[in-house]
Amino acid sequence: MSKSVCSQVAAVALAALAFPAVAADRDRGQSLHDNHCVLCHTTSVYTRADRLANTYLEVRQQVQRWQENTRLRWTPTDIDNVTEYIADKYYKLPQ
């Protein structure tokens, strides 16, 4: 197998890991967000000009980071659900 083909296969595999094939449950994401995130985050944190996340993957990384910092112990599916909710509602980002 050539290096080019290997690189393409690796890129597809990484993309599959970054973006799950199963659609996120946006309602569950909203529920988790509303019960945990709004304690510290108002809408302005998502709409400020100097926000940390500007892509779907960056939003997911921030959700992952903050659930770890607050020791919520969310599953990867929960993280995907919250990411989907935030990315759609506030960032207007496609998955």
C-alpha cells in the first residue's frame, strides 16, 4: 500500500473518531447543558468575539475540558450531545 493511500485511510479513520456516525440527542444535550453549564455560562460566553471555540471540534474539546474540570463524568455520548446542542444553538456550526 502506498504512503498516499495509507495517509488517506488514516485521515478517514481519524475523521470517523472525531465525528460519530450516530446522531447526537440534542434534547439530552440541552438538558445536560441547562442543568450543569448555565451555572457558570451565560449566553454571552458563546457569542463573545474572542471565544475559544470556532469549529465543531473545538466546541467538543471545550465541552470535554469543562466536564473534566467539573468532574461531571459524562460519557462520550453525553459530550457529543452537549456539543451538538451548543454548536447548533449558539455557534451555528454543522456537525
